[in-house]
Amino acid sequence: MPLPYLLIIVLMLASWGIQWRLRSKFKQYAQVRLQSNLSGAQIAERMLADHGIRDVRVISTAGQLTDHYNPVDKTVNLSEGVYAERSAAAAAIAAHECGHAVQHATAYSMLQFRSAMVPMVSSVSRYMSWILIAGVLLLRTSAIPLEVGIALFGLVTLFSFVTLPVEFDASRRALAWMDQRGVVTTQEHAMAKDALWWAAMTYVVAALSALATLLYYVSIFMRRR
């Protein structure tokens, strides 16, 4: 079996395993009530205030694990299971998303780079799959469509790797603040750290999967030249 195929299969299995483990961890830590009795929303508001951020709102959003920071309207969006919950899992997620708000407020370079890429990646993602399919089908006639598709997928792959330091840095800021502020106990801090590590692994696998897929299309191009 060619290496790109093998890598894609291995990474798909790893992705499923990590997603399952992540949900299992958050479910486990969601049952651990914080001794501070702070909700996810309260933790987020405290972290923003401690960093002097006054123009970011903390709001509730529907869904599970739909938490995110929106730099456009400056909102920390916490899922319903995080916004009102008072658990180690909620604390980890709320502080992590506020970590992105702190990155934005301090002009963290990798976040700025990633944000600048978002419009391009969003546009590219709409047509990339069709261009790659057409490129493979038309390769015997012309290599140009596949070359364009590979270039576009290269941009998406780069975006996946740029996301990694942004996510790891947000978790680092979250854990440092929780430790300094004492909003979690030592045991709760360890749970939050573990949950954020598994969440980060989903981004790592996604980036590696994108790279493996890129190599797959490059191998097709090289074999049929």
C-alpha cells in the first residue's frame, strides 16, 4: 500500500480515537464540580477583566463543543454546557476561549496571521474539492487543474499548521491564569490541563491529515506526469 494511503488511514483512525477520548474526558470532567462554584461564564468574565479586556462579551451559544472566540464581533461564545456549568471541563473551555481574546487584545502574531488567512481559506474551501477531482480526471489531458488544486490545498494545509501554535498558546494562557488566580484546585487544574491537551490533539491530527492528503495528491501528480 502506498505511503500516502497508509498515512491517511492511520490518521483517520487516530482522529476517531482522539475525538472519542476527548468527548469521554469532557464528560468525565463535566461531573467534577468546582470547589470555587464558579460557572464557565463567570470564569470567562473574570479572566477578561483580569487582563483589562472590557470590550468583549461572554455569550451562550447552542450546541455541544461549539465554544469559540469571534474576533469580528469580539464575543466569547460558550456552549450551553459550559456557560452555566460549574465544572472542571467548563472552566478549561471557558478559560481557553478567553485565551484567544487575550491573544487578540495583545496582537499575538500567529493569531493575526491566522486571521488574515481566514477569508482566503474560506473562499478556497468552496471550490477546492471540485478542482482536485477535475484535476485528477483531466490529468492525462492537462496538469494545470491538478496543479491549481494542489496549490489551493497547500494553503489549507498551511492554515491547519498555523492553527496549532494559536491553540496551544491559548491553552497555555488559560492554565497559567487559572493557576495564578486560584479559581481551581490543584486536582481541578490537572483535569483542565488534561482536557485541553486532548482538545489540542484534535488540531494536531487534523493538520497531519491535511498534510497526508496533500502528499496523496502530489503523488498522483508525480506518477502521471
